Amino acid sequence: MKNAWPINEPGIVDLGHEVYLRWYSDGRGFIWHHPTCRAWSSLKFDLMGTGHVLTSGGPDDPKITIQGSLLCPMGCGFHGFIRDGKWVPA
């Protein structure tokens, strides 16, 4: 699905493989999306979060790396990692 929403929206980070994220304003997590299921999933870096760990990068540094994989919440099987600011399929 090329050139589909949310491409080019303010605050959207394109990770490749049609995966996008938008940081929360506090910088302690983000929502991420892939267009196939049109679902957004939340990831928070706090005690009540998902257990994922931000190991590098952040809202002001696009080369983020997250410890732990991400799986689409809609059950489609879309699964991968965020490493050095890019989506890496699992």
C-alpha cells in the first residue's frame, strides 16, 4: 500500500516495510502502525508498559533500537524488530 496514510503526516517516523511510529509527547513511548491491518498499537517504557526497552535513540534521535520484538495486535502475524531506526522483519 504505497503513499497511504500516515505517510508524510506531522510527527510520523517511517521505519520502512510500511511501518510507522509516532512518539507520545512525553517521549516515554510511542504508537506504531502497519497499513495492512490499519491498527495502531501502543508501546510504553514504564513499569506498566509492555516490557520493551529503548536501548538507543529516542524522539530526537531517529536511530532507535528497541529490545524485544513487536507483533501486530490484530492477529495477522506481522512481526519484527526496530533496530537502528529501521523495521527488521522477524
